[in-house]
Amino acid sequence: MDPILSWRSRLRPRFYLGFVFLSPRLTEREKTKIGNPKEGKSQTKFSIVLITPSPPQSLRLTWKPIYLAVLVVGLLKTLPPLYLYRVDRPSRMENGMFTVHHTIGSVLCCKCGIPMQPNAANMCVKCLSSENNITEGLLKRLELKHCPECDSYLQPPRNWVKLQLESKELLTFCLKKLQKNLNSNKARMVHAEFIWTEPHSKRIKVKVKVQKEILNGVILEQTYPVEYIQRDQMCEPCSRVQANPDQWVAAVQLRQHVSHRRTFFYLEQLILKHDAAASAIRIKETDQGIDFFFSNRSHGVKFVEFLGKVAPVRSRHDKQLVSHDPKSNNYNYKYTFSVEISPICREDLICLPPKVAVSLGNLGPLVICTKVSSSIALLDPFTLRHCFLDADQYWRASFKSLLTSRQLVEYIVLDVEVIRSAEVTIAGTKYFLAEAQVARVSDFGKNDTIFSIKTHLGHLLSPGDYALGYDLYGANTNDIELDKYRGLVLPEAVLVKKSYEEKRQKKRSKPRSWKLKSLSMEVDDKGRIEQDKKISDYEQFLKDIEENPELRFNLSLYRNKEYQQSEMASVTDGEEVPSVPLDELLADLDLSEDEDGDEDMEA
């Protein structure tokens, strides 16, 4: 607001009394004759004129327009220049109303005598807190039933809730036990937060802030701590397991009838990443699969549903009566879920049955399995045609592999000619059709047998490279589905993937820069006998992870602390050997090591 008129301190001391009627919008003529009351008698609306010693920062009016303003001004020579301001009524386009800041007076406390803002009790906050204790009668110590095995808390009467320390859920669980006591004492909870305690102290402390009316509408606010004592008490499932570890309720028997365990290694990593077996009370490794034991039937059903989302499986279930109470009509059963995984694995050579081939648009009949998830990806290596089979389609007309990965033979590539017009992309992986001349590595120095074949690895192979494939020239295939195709001419060889075995021999004694976690499983006696076979299958699984980026996309790889890369190793090894990039690795968090390190530093 700009000043309308000002007087200097040269004016003689005098008192000014006048009635001023002004319109909301002052003109230049009205500004000069503001002291004449006759100029504005005919106006019905007016503004308020204020005379202040200094320009105010903000002037706002909350009351209704006043039609009469009485100005009493005393001017003295010692006063600084006075400024005259006009405050217009807010127009209709403005959002808020002008308000004037009211100054609140102060009174003296009736107890200690310090200045304070007046209230109904005429006492300051410190005196009110000393005279009244609103936390009297409120609970300050309670007990929580805690299961040390599964880290859950008892929610009466029989429910157990799994909660983590200093979580929002645990804070809500603790405050619910206080709410009834607060309501009975007519107190209202305003804020609550945890007070840090040692994890092994069996104590949970919460700082609670409450409000309560004490005198003539005066509301007092105070803070007090509440201590929760954890009493160890095993829940029913954990007590049953401790009494008898074999006392399970549901068992999931996972099986796959193949000659290797690479599928189970892959499923183990998926289970660890998604924490699917967190509720299992025991895991046992058998000859042809893994058994999972659960204390609840719903946990077993949930685990079977997870397996159906990551692999082509079929399942059946059964139950056995354990006990029966005729008085209460209660039955106790043991449930068993039998889950069978498809015997089709990645890199297997398959001869499709005639009916299946016709239903897939005359695909094949010789195809290669390129990927296995909830569906099976099949690729014709001679025409680059491909298709996907889900679990229902496969089990409706199931078939087996003609040759498996254990029957792969190493070839050396002599010549490659890529057919540029033939190219396909399957699940992010490109394939180029090419004509190649290959020879078996085992024939070197014995004969000059050379095979001219078609392959889908035209984008990977170059003359002088090694490749793994199936030797149909010297293989003795005894397959019922293959015999149904009369007049079918089999190729001499089918290449499956590029081989890096010769280049890996230089790094055989060196550790990998990454590692995998594993489930804690019990191994039966037969599994211990075939330990060498398991180690070779696991090593082949690690090689597949290095060679296939799509395979490790769904896995969690961790950094190996024992690995130390040297400059000479990076130069001599070359870049052609497939490896896992460091940016794909996760840091392995080990709290026990950190705690030991902290203790050593303190010592």
C-alpha cells in the first residue's frame, strides 16, 4: 500500500478530530481533501483511513465494513513523519479477507509468577505438570507372548502373528493393548515411537504422548515410556516340531525322471530368490528329487502353486487319516502332494509325435528345446520355426527326449556360410540359419569324415570354433515316435551350442567371481554315494549360467569375496570366454561377520 499523505514534524502540536466518509476507490481529488468531512457525505460505501507512525507490513480487516470512522490524531514535533494509508475493502475477485493481527496480553502465573498467556487455570505449563499427572493410572508395563522359533507374537486368543522388531506392524500391535486402558482413563494418544533396546534384552520400549483435560477445559500433554516384556512361549506348530521333527502335516514330493539334476539346481535358486520355502520345517534331498515338509496344508498348497508358475508340472494329492476324536468330531490328516516335472530339459533333442507336430503346424519333427519355464520353447534348427507348449498342452500328449545333454559330442567347425534371409528372435535371443561343415574332434588323426549340415548358430560360429551337438550319424536311436515317420531322412549332426571347454582349461584352477546360495537340505544315504555325479552336474549348471544371460536373469548371483582379479589374468584369458559381469552381482550381506568386526575394532 502506498502512502496517501504525510505530515512532517514541523507541524505545530495539535489534536485532530473528524468524521470521514470515503468511497472504496479514492480519487486524486479526494486524496488532497481527505480532511474535509463535507466531500464524502453523499457516499454510501467508504474505506477506512488509518494514520500510523510507520508503514505497516500488512493490514487485514476481518470485521464487516464500517460506515463511520473516527480519527483522533495527536501530532507532536518529536514524532517521526506520519503516513496515511487507505485500506480498501477486498473486491469480489479476491480469495481471502483482510484480517488484523490481534495482540494477546500476558498474565502472571498464580504459582510461580512468570508471564504467560492467559488460560482457564491461570497457571503455566510447568506448574500444571507439577500439580497434575495425567499418566497416573495408565499401564506402563505389559507382557507379550513371543515364539523364539518362528519370531511371532500371540494375538489372543489363539492367533500368532509374525512381526519384525521396530516395524510399523509391531508398533500397532503394541498400541492396541494400551487403547482400552487409555479410553477408561479418558486420555487420548497423540504420538508413539520406539525406544531402542538391545535385541537380546527381551524388552520392547515405546514412548507414548497423551493428552487429557484436567481443569475448566485446560488440556495437558505429557510423554511417558511403556515397557513390554517378551515371555517365550512356543506356538502350536513349533512345539509340535520340537516334540517330533517328523510330525509334519503336508509333504510335497518334487520329482523329475531324468539322468541329471540341473533342473533341481535351477529350481533351488528360484525358491531362494522368491523365498518360497520359508515355511518349510524340513527339506530332504532324495535320489530323483527333493521332499519339502510343512506344518500346515495351506503352506504346501501355496508351494505347489509356485512350482506351477516356474516349471511345466503336474500334481496329484492324497491324504491319510492320523487320528479321530469322535466326541468333538475332529479329524487329523497328513497330506501328500506329488509333483512331477516334465522330463524335457533345455538343449534336448526331441522327436515330436505326429499328432503333436500336426497340431503345431507341421513343426519338425526334429526340434530343440531352447527354454523351459512355465512353458516349453521348441525350435526347428533347419527352418528356424518355433513354438511354445504350456503345461496343459504337454501333459495332454506327453513325449520324451530323443537325446539328452549327456550325449552331446564335440565338433570342430571347418566352414560357415550364413543365410542372411533366415533370421529369428526367440525370447530376446537371435538365431541365424547357416550352412556349416563340421567334423568330430574324436575323428582327428583317424579319418577324414566331414559333415555338411544346417545350423541355427550362424551368429555365433566361425571357422576354427568348437561346438557341441548330437551325433545322429553314429547314434543308435530306438524311439517309437521316430519310427512312425516313414521315409524321414535324419541329418548327420545337430549342433546345439558353442563350446568354450578348451578356453576354460586355462582358468580351471581359478575361482569364479560369483557364487550361489543353497538350501539347507538333508541328504539320504543313496545321495551321498552319488556325490561325484552331483558335483559334475553342478559344475555344468554353473557353466550354463555363464554362457546364457537369459538363464541368470531370474537368479540372484552374489559376489565371491575370495576372488581377486589380477592384471595378467585379464590379459591372458581373453574376452571370448563367457563370464558374469560384475554389475549383475549382488553383495552378500553377512551380519555375523560385521558384528565380529565391530567387536574387534572396539577391543
